[in-house]
Amino acid sequence: MTLVLEKNSTDKENQDKILAFIEIKKKKQQEEKKAIIEKTFGKVPFDDNKTALEIQKEMRDEWS
């Protein structure tokens, strides 16, 4: 991804472009991370009655 700043643009315009670019980059990273998580953990049924910490301990113990 690249960002092109105009030669005669003001600081405000450049700042707006940079902030918009950062938001687009964050959104893209979040989508990629979400896709990886869904591919990795999307098919694993987790017990709704257990807390996240209990599930984490259980998964850790299975790998030991």
C-alpha cells in the first residue's frame, strides 16, 4: 500500500490523507486477522458454560 501526497497540498490535507490511510490499513489488518482466526478456530466448538481462562487451561493441558 502506498500513500501519495500532493506537492502543493496543505498540512491539514496531508494529515487527513495520512489518517485515512492508517484507518484503511487497520481495517485491512483486522479483516486478515479475523480470517486467520476463523480458519484456525472457526470449527472448534467451545463450551459456553466455561470461561475463557478455563478453555485456555484445558487447551494448554492437551498440548503438554
